Amino acid sequence: MFEILYRTVQEFKDTDRVFLAYALEDQNIVNISESTYYRGMKELLNKGFIAETTVQNSYFINPAFIFNGDCLSFVKSYVLTKSSSIKELK
């Protein structure tokens, strides 16, 4: 199941959500039974790799385990935001 999550994250770069549904999985790439799929999803949720959203089959990715973006860009934007906030306080 982690392989399916990893492949899905690679397809949708720079987002904190993924859409995972058994019916949409390509069985030629990862051959997995439906019961194994749902047991794997439950384990990913319990271990904190993903978190449920209010939308069915849509999940948040935990950036502590899988960061789906450009780390350098993230740090630059944080520093710029922090710097502009300091200027506003003066």
C-alpha cells in the first residue's frame, strides 16, 4: 500500500492531498487484493502517514514522512514571510 501512496504522491507534485481509491488503482502496476488494500490504508492512517479529510477517498499527506514539494522553495518562502512580518512590527 505504501508503494501505491508513493506513486500517487509522485503523480501530483506540490500538493498536500492525495486521492486514493481501490477502483482507480492500476492492477498491472501494483497487483493487490481489495482486502489487502483496505488493511494497508488502515495501517497508513493509524501510523500517521496520511490523515482523512471530509472528502471521501481524499487524504492529507503527513509532511514529516513524505514531503511532496520543493524543500528549498518551502524554506525560501518561510524566510521571506518571516522577514516581512518582522518589518511590519517595527
